[in-house]
Amino acid sequence: MEGPGKSRESGRPGQGEPYRAGCMVCGAELVYSGTDQDETCHYCGRVTATSTRCVNGHFVCNFCHSADALEIIKTVCLHGRQTDPVALMRTIRSHGQFPLHGPEHHCLVPAVILSTLRNSGHPVTDSQIVTAVKRGQTVTGGSCAFLGACGAAIGVGIAVSVLTGATPYDGDKRQAVQRITQAVLGKIASYDAPRCCQRDCWLALKEAVEPLREQTGISLAVSRFTCEQFDENKECIHDRCPLWPSNPSNT
Ligand SMILES: [Zn+2]
Ligand SMILES: [Zn+2]
């Protein structure tokens, strides 16, 4: 952790703009105790002995404090205990180094799926999660328009591919993976809308629940939430988005 923050300097920063002082999570003042106590990292859930937390009780471990977006995805998905992929996505996206939009989301989707499946009892190895993140990195930014397939949809395909061990030689698995990606992509493509990585990841994770249940027998619970970033997203489609605050359906 860096030196103590004296006060919150301004209102909440935008996505990707960390607080410049104080608590990384909420911007509040940090407090220091005379002896170490075990605290759980807000992002990755690892328990560490520390003398530092914020007045609101947040603790961020040294690794998460200095991690970049990809490191945060890997660390949180390898060590976290969340079983709701949307809640896990929101934890990761709340990190100050995570951008509002960008190809990091192509890694986020498969990692979040594999981590929450593992936390729900499905066997998933660390190396499968790391592999999923690496494959997500191969999907370039803007792939939705430049390559004709949104990276969030491909991210679901990556997750299922890693889970099933699909290869280009295996007809059954190759077909299954592509059908799942196709179904998710169909949902994302039903919107005549500029990209919003939050909306597209949300749609991908929701759409992935049923095919993942068929693959694993586990029905992931996907939480609802309303968008809090529309002020920062100049391409926001407002009330046409399922995450728009006044949209009660949220589906
Ligand atoms: Zn805090
Ligand atoms: Zn951490």
C-alpha cells in the first residue's frame, strides 16, 4: 500500500481512473493500526495480515493495489470465491486500472465463467483459467466490428472450449463450441448499437447460463444490476439498454 491518503480529493472517478489518494475502493481515508490483523482483499479475496484499511473497512492487498487489468482478471478469478459471474465481473471492473471499454473484456468473460463454475463445485484447474485469459488476449479490440464477432461472445466460446478440451480435429466439440458462440453472438447482434463492453459482457454471461448448465450441470446465478457508468459512455444507448436504471425488465 502507498502512503496514507488524507482525504478524498473529488467525487468518484470514472472507470479506469483510480482514486489518487486514500482507499482504492472508495477514496476514503486510510487508518493504520499498531498491530497486524487478518483482512480479506476487496478484489481477490485473499486474506493477509495488515495494519492498513480504510475507515469503511476496505482492504486491498499489495498485489491488487498495483496490478494492471489483466493481472486483476487472473488474480481475482484464480483466488476469488464468488459464484455469480455478473457480481465477479463487477468486482473486476470496479478496479481502478480496468477500462470502461477494451479487449480486456475478451479475457474477463471466459475467466469469470470458469472461476464461478469452479466456485460452484465444477472441476476447473488454475491452468484452465490462465489458458482462457491467454486465449482471450488473442481477440483484438474492436473485433465486434472489425472481425464480425464480439469478443464477449467469443469469450463464452473460449470458456466452453477450455472446459471441454475442444480441438479443431474434434468435430463434436468444435461444433458445440461454435453453436454456443453463435447463440451468444446472436443476442449481442440483436442490438443496433455501438459497442458497450459492460452491456455486451452482461448479455454474454446471461446468455451463457443455459448452455453452461447443459455442459456442466451447474446453473450459474446471474445477478441483476443497473448501469452506473452511462455518464462516462458517450455511445450509451440509454433506455434501449437492458441495464438502463429505469428499465425494470433488465433482461
Ligand atoms: Zn474504502
Ligand atoms: Zn488482492
